[in-house]
Amino acid sequence: MRDNFLEIKGLSCGYPGGFSLKSLNLTLPRGAFAGIIGRNGSGKSTLFKSITGDIRLTGGSVVLDSAALTGLTLKEKARRIATVTQFVETGPVTVREYVLMGRIPWLDSFSYSYSAADTEIAEKYMALTGLTELSESLVTGISGGELQLTAIASALTQGPSLLLLDEPTAHLDIHYQAMIMDMLYRLNREEGLTVLMIIHDLNLAGGYCDHLIMMNNGEISVEGTPDEVLTPENIRSAFGADVLIISHPITGKPVIISNLPGVSGKQATNDSKPDAE
Amino acid sequence: MSSKGRGLKYGLMLLSSVFLLLLSFLCSLAIGEVPFRLVDVPSILSDTASMEYGILTHIRIPRTVLALAIGGSLSLCGVILQGIYRNPLVEPYTLGISGGAAVGVTLAIVTGLAIKGIPLSIFGFAGALVTVFIVYALSIRNNRMSTGKMVLIGVMISFISSSVVMLLMSMTNAEQLHGIIYWTMGSLNETDNAVVLTLLGVSLLMLASTLLFIVPLNAMRLGESKARHLGINTNTIIRILFVITSLMTGSCIAVAGIIGFVGLIIPHISRMLTGTDYRVLLPAAFLNGAIFLIWCDILARIVISPNELPIGVITGIFGGIAFIFILSSRRLKSRLL
Amino acid sequence: MGTTARLIQKAGLFLVTAVFIVCFSGCGGSAGQPASPADAGIYSKVVSLTPSVTRSIYQLGAQDILTGCSSYCEVSELDSITVSGSVIGPDIEKIVSLKPDLVILSDFVSENDVETLEKFGLKVEIFRSPGSFEELCSEFIRLGKMVGRGKEAELIVEESREEVRFLQEKSKEEDSKPGIFMQIGASPVFSVIPGTFMDDYITFTGAKNIAAELTNGIVGREYVVSKNPDFIFIVTMGDFGDSEKVQWSRFTRMNAARENNIHIIDARIACEPTPGNFMKTLRIMAGYLENGKKE
């Protein structure tokens, strides 16, 4: 029985005079590990920002655990949803301070110091992300991967029920990619954290997510398990690329192999419109 | 260092700043054309008929209190604005407030309105308010304040204002010219004790009210986007802080003219000493600004004694030197923002 | 043509060119200039951009030679005198169009403007702000000679000198010299200092200028209070006089405040260096000092 933990109905939003989404519907159960995939410009970021609240809705609703997001204050939203953006802005703070700020939504209106409990939570997630040794370093002085981990630790410190991530591994090396995805996977399984992330690496998407949402031209074109979504036809229609899909020898999950030029007989085209099928 | 240890360290720092402020205050009372000994001050205060009493109560105490209030306020405004705009070159005057005030005062002097019993400070304040209103109105788009836009508009207004002031100056006579220029260089010579006390009260009130914004300001160090994700309503907060700092700056300008650099330098120096956590930074900026301006005022009085330098000259020179020194030290520069 | 003819032609050309050059350079400064400064009374069309000089011309009864004045000069409408600029900024085109034979400027006018006027062939005379009463007198006589009223000028000056001598004699009888602070500005507080004709107001009345050792007039209030002046004279055109009087009165221990010897003097009279106004101001101040001492 699917409980509709995250329910998006008829969502419309967009940039005035520019790209917009019209009447999207999406539901996720509690504890889902969902990925949004699609080409650049397919609407992934727009959908993402409409859930985080960075873009205003022009129609429809987003309901999380029976609470409509538009009716909540920013603080109430921050207690439920934590966001990790693709590019993390740095500031003149240490890693520890950055992570601790995740507790801000839980501070009383006029208190300004963190309780012992707050510090404990922050330290727990710093340990989880392996940042304990860096805790006194300024975030301006750490590597990209460490910065991403800091942002994730801070988001986890918020104690959210829904974690939103925008391409968390996009510009990181394999070490951090694997580390972050593994950690999120464990948190999802062990603590029941619902995860929704934009992900461009289809293999990571297929390997970790239990639910995939494929976007194309501002619409959700396909939804389902990785096996259902990651088919050569779907990928051709959404990405305009011909690929081979095999089964992972250990996990059995779909693994995408891109073609070498000239192998399949069908040439990859350079135009922006994918083939209609 | 544990957070308790850190808390202790900063607590001690603030305490020593308070002590330094007290010391500076007393020095300012003692130094001048007629030198007092600090130990004599209490006896002078009781001898209400003496000339020294007159000097102390009508000249030195008002000046020192004013230096405290204005130095503290401008520095506080500077540290808040630098936090909101995340730009190390922002100071209370970057938003064009001083330009607007200067236009207001120059207009008043040139058109002769100033003579009709209305003090110049009213025109200065009015000019500042008009500028604030213009910047505010032009910076809102889709109900959001664009901080980048505000800085640009402010800088533009500053340029336009200085041109207008120069235009007006070219149309005046020598006596008016002197008055305009002297006003723009800043002076702590306000002798109406009611005004002095009011400004002190307002600046302390402002300090107290900004303490309510410590958490949002701390969060905004990571950018507006992150702050919003943490539940901080940056729109509202930026607007409120903008209005508070503008009114405060306008009041300071109205009373003492344009005293530059305090709002630019002292925040940076404070950051170097106490870090960027606003729990310590806000009170530290206020205290350091007050101490700085008191000493600038003392210098203004004694450097070419018995003549007096306008205080804007002293803050400009010392502020400028300090700024260059900070920028050339790499270790200090890393703590800038 | 023969060689001689060619030589004559060359010489002729040379001569014409030389005359041309001489004439051209001569146009720069010498056109319209009188033969020597001793030739007084030749000037019949004068532009004066210095209010004190304009007033002096009126005092000498020579206003019919005035064709132009500054926006600040006080002139009679009946005399149809054209406003040709401000005290520091002459309206060059207007001045030139008036075709004056003398232009009188203050020393505020920039050198560029003076040069430009001279390039038009106009005679320019600068009248500086006098540093003393004596200089004021000699400048008055100089002006008198220029407008053909030399004798009248000398008479007026001699009368003034008489009165000054009388005052100085009277003050010698006093044994103490009261301290005077003469304020000519409010923001900042600006004092009269030695080396200006206004300082003579103080010395001629037998008093001492408390700012006697200063070279710059910007003083702090503390300085004034510490010198404990017996009289304070606030010279103003009406804008800061009353508020300054109130400020000084608060220092109840200061002699001037205690004895109510803080007085306002009209700047229009005190600051204009003409013999008439100088004597008026001097008399006013002497009167205040007389009354003040009667306590």
C-alpha cells in the first residue's frame, strides 16, 4: 500500500516568458529513494526548485505528509525538508559551524546558541560523513568533495523527513561519488529517510534508486523502477542516444553502456530534439 | 578549542573592549585646550561655577558621548550591511545615503532655507530619507529585494549626488561654500544636549534590536539561498535591517555630517579580532567603532591645536592607512568575509 | 626687375610683417591703456566686480562712470548699471560688450579670467582685501585717483585717520586692555586674526584680540572659553548670530557671558573694507566697550 508521503498534483510553475512546467503529477511513498533523470533543460531543476520553494508555483499543490507546503512558513518547511544544492556557496565559517547551522530551524525564536543536543546531532553527522577531523577548517579551504559532504551533513543535521539533492555527485571524483551514494543509501534504509535527487549519472541512478522519474521537455515521460524506466527505447527518446543495457553481474540492476561511434549502425544525431518514437 | 573555551575567550575580549571604551571616554574628557587631570574630574563636576565645569559639560562630555554613539552606530551599520550584501566594500554610505543627505543640506544652504530657524540636520535627514526611499523602491522586483541591484543603485545615487552638490556649490558665494564643505567633512560640535542624549539612546536601542537578528545574520553568511533553506525569511529580514541601518545612518549624518570610513574599516578589524560569528561581532563592532571615533576626535582636537581639524579628515586618513595595511597582509585578508 | 628693386620689395615685405607682429602683440596688452598710472580721471567707463569698491565709488560721488557691477554690489536702479558677473566669476562676454576702459576685480578671480580679459585689451586692476586700516586707506585713495576723485578720497581718509587717532588716545588712558573675541563664522567657529583689517577694529579700541597668536581662524570653542574674553562680537548677516549668542551664554563663568557683553554686529557693514563702513563699525564697537566698562 503506497502511502502518499509526497504528493504533487497539477503543479505548474516557471520563468516568466521562459521555460515552464505545466500540470505535473507525482507521488512518492515514505522511505523512497527516488531519482529525477533527464536531459539538460528537460525541467529537472525547475521541478526541483518548485519543491524546495525557490520558484513560486503558478498552479497546483505540493503536499508532504499531509501538509501543504505553500501553507507553511519557511521555518516549518525547513524542519521537514532539507536541500543540498549542486553548487555550495562558501562563507567565512568552519565546517563545524556550517553543519551546526542545520539546527537553526529548530532554535526558539530568540535563542541564539545551540544546545548540547544540537551539538550532538551535528557531531553525529560529521562523523558519518567523515568530517570530524576537518571540523575546525574554514569551508573556503576544503576540497569540492569535502564541501559537498559538509553540505550534506548540514542538511542531515536538519533532521528532515525529506532530503532533496541536486546532482550531489556531479563534479566529484569516483571516491566521493561512491561514498556519498552509499551513505545516502544506508540512511535511507536504516533511518527511513526519504530521498529525492536529481542525478545525471544513469548508472548511479539505476544502481541506487528504487524509483526513477524521467523528464523530457517539461513533462514526466516515464516513471517506475529502474528496470522499467531504463530501457534503450526510453533512453533514446529522452536523450537521443543509443545505448546498450546489461544486467549488473552482482546486483542485477540495469547498467548502461554507451555505444562507441559507429557500432550500432544508427548514428547519434546532434540536434536538440530526441527522436520521436 | 572547545566551544566553552571559545565562548570564554570572546567574552573576555568583549569585556576588555568595554574597559578600553571607558578608558578612552575618560581620556577624552581630560585632553584638550585646558588639560585636566583625570583625578580632578569629579571635583570639577561638583564645582558648577568654574570655567572648567563649563568646558567639561558643554564641550567635552557632549562630544565624547556623540563620538561613542556615532562611532558605534556607523560601525554597527557597516557590519550588518556587509553581512547582508556579502561585499567587503559596502559601508553605510555605499547606498547613497550620504549623497542624499549632502544634497539636502547643500540645497538648504544655497536656497537660504537653512537660515529660517530650521536646523541643517533636518534637511540632512530628509535628504537621506529620500535616497533610502528611492533605493528601496527601485530594488524591489517581484516582491524580492535584489541586493546586487541595491548596491549598484546606491553607487549611482552617490555619483549623481556629488555632481548635484558640485553644481549647487558653483552657484553659491564663498561663505556658503565654506559652510557646505565644512558640513561634509563632519564635526562633533553639536552642543544641544537633548540631541546628544537622544542620539545616544537611539544608538543603544539599535544595538539592542540588532541582537535579535543574530541567527539570521549568521545564516546569511552562507548566502541567501542556503539561509532560506534553513527557514530564514531573507526578504523580510533584509528589508527590516535595511530600514533600521538607513534610519540610523541618516540620524548620524543629520547630527554630525559625513564621517566616513568608520563604517567600512571597523567591521573588518572587528572581524579579524573576533571572527564572523555575529554573536560576538555585533557588540564588538559597536564597541570598537566607539573607541575608534573617540580617539579620532581627540586627535582632531590636539593635532593642530588650537585649531581643530574636521573629524572626517582624521577618520579618512587613519581609515585609509588601516585599510591598505589590512589588504596587504595576507593573513589578515583571509578573514575579511 | 633689377636686384635693387627685389631688395626693396623684400625690405618692404619684412617691414610690413614686422609692423604686423608688433601691432598684434601690442593688441594684447597695450590697447586702451592710459599712458601712465599718474594720469588719473581718464577712466570713464568702469566695471567693478568688487562690492566694497562699488560702494566706495558711490561714496566718492563718481557713480556715473560705473557701467557694470557684480550681482552682490549695491547699486541704484536709476543708474542703469549692468550686472556682469559674480565676485569670483566675471561674465567675460558681458564685460567685453560693455567696452569699459577699466575693470576692477577682487583677488578671488582666477588668473585665467584676468588673462582672458587682458587679451581683449581691457585694463584690469585688482583690489585685494586689505590687511590693515592703513592699507584700506591707501587702496581708497588709489581708487579715488582712478575715478578722478583723488582729492575727495584723501579728505575722507584724513577724516577717518583723525577719528582713529582720537580713539587711540582715549584708549591709552585705560590701564587694562579688555580681551575681545571677534567671530566671523559659525560652522566652524571662525575668528578674526591679525593680518586682516578687521583685527584693527580690536586694536584701535584699545583691546586685545584673544586670537592674536593664531595664523588660522578656525578655533575650537574650548580655546575661546579658556582665553576668557571680556567681549564677544559676533559678526553675521543674520543667520547664526542668535544661536551663537545662546551657545556662548552657557559658559557662565566666562567674562563676556557673565557681564552680558556678547553683541551681534552686522556683517554687511563690518566686513566691507570701505572707510565709511570701517568707521561705522569702529564706532559701534567703541560704544559697546564704553558701556561694558561702566559696570
